Amino acid sequence: MKDRSHLKIYSEKIIDPFTEVHFAWHKSLNDITIEHTHNFYEIFLITKGKVVHNINDNKQLLEEGTLVFIRPSDVHHYKKYKDENCELINIAFPQKTIKELFNYLGEGFNRKSLLENGMPHSVKLSNVETGIIIKRMEDLNLINRDSKQEINTKLRILLLEIFIKYFSSNYNDEKTNVPRWLSTLREEMLKKENFIKGFSEMQRISNKSKEHVCREFKKHFELTPTEFINDQRLNYAANLLTNTDENIPFISMEAGFENLSHFYHIFKKKFNSSPGDFRNKYRTSIIP
């Protein structure tokens, strides 16, 4: 980042210390906003139109539905894109809030990538998801202004849901140069309703050719799509074996394996144990 002076905005000036939130819905932006940084975190969502986001000496064209996590170290401002109007919702919250949120999520949460990447994390939401987030953010306006603890609690619930659902990827796309479509595809294939359907669902979601998906997946993740899908299925099956009393044929089908003998074969290859022996070793029948 270039060494230059810029405006710094302080949480003490705009964030209520009791609610821990500053919420604003900007229905229009000036052609150029002032380049700035701040000592707090923020999340903004483009709710309409497009805008040029100048961030850490880079330019991004952000479209409707783009959700962005901004850190105190980021230097950014907005510039109008052509003659297009842009609307965005912004939620600012202090460092204390994010520290306590990350502590709650534990060491398994991908905080390092979120906090240390050169560029802030962003994700493109579907129209339905955008509408849901807008509604949730708007609900903050419905709470009585004097009910500061309720506002604070609702904010933390919203942030928790956003970070878990949209900012929990364990892959550093900036360092590995993973294309956005491929990163999104991988995240979608972590969902049970997708990985149980297999590669056909992966190709449908990607809207790309079989050859292209296979080539790019292997290139960036060092796994074939089939290997990745089977990993998700087997891990899910292992959890069902230890956490439920469902029978093994049911678990095989539930995890997406239509051939029981094939399930036994690749399960033993991954875990060096048959499904039955794995269950006997790790499952407890005690009801606490």
C-alpha cells in the first residue's frame, strides 16, 4: 500500500458504545467519497446498482448483492460507476465486538485469512440472500432506540450468522489465485444437498463444461472433483456412524453412496477401518 495521508474515522465519533453499532442505508453516493480508514470494522452490502470500490490501491467493480468485510487496516473509498446510481447498507462495529465474536467461534474459524489478507473478503449473494440480509439489517431500525442491550444482542446474532455463512472459507483465494466462480463452487459443494448428488450437481452449479471443472479443480485444490466429493461424503458418513444409531446401509445412502460395497471399500481406504469397526471404536452409547 502506498504511504500517503488519508482521513481516519474513529469509532468514538460514530459508534454507540452500548449498542456497539452504527447502521446506515445510503440511498446515493457522491461521485467520489473521501479516501479513508478507521479504527473499527464494517460490513457493507451493495443493495442496488454498481460502484467502483477503491481499496488498498486496487479497484473493484462491485455489483448488487456484493457483501464486503472491511478491516481497520483497509484504506478505501467509493467512486461512481458511469452514470449508475448505487445504494448500500453499512454496519460499523468496534474491534471489541469482532474480538469477542472470533473468540466464541474458536481456533477452527478462519480468522487469519480474514484479517491478514491484502484484500478484504467479499462474496456475491443471490437475490434471495441479498433480500434476507437487507431485511435482517432493516430490523435493527425497528428496535426501540432506548433498548440498547437488545440492539447489541441482535447485532451480534446477525454478525455471527454472516461470518459463519459467508466468511468462513478456509481457502485463501488471493494467494492461490482461485477464480471466484471456483471458490463459490467449492463452498456450494460443502453443502449436504449438493455433495450427495455428486459431480452432476457440481457441473450444474458451475454452468461450465465437465472438462473445465475437472481441470480447474485439480489445478487449484490438488484434488479431482470426485475425490473432493467423496471426502465430503465419507466425513459425513463417519459423523453419522459416531453420532447416530442409524444402520450402515442407511448411512451409506444418506451420504450419497448408492453402492454399499463401494462405500465399504472407499471408507476402509480412507479410515483404515470398516464402517462397523469405526463405529465400535468411536461411538458411545451412553445417553448423558
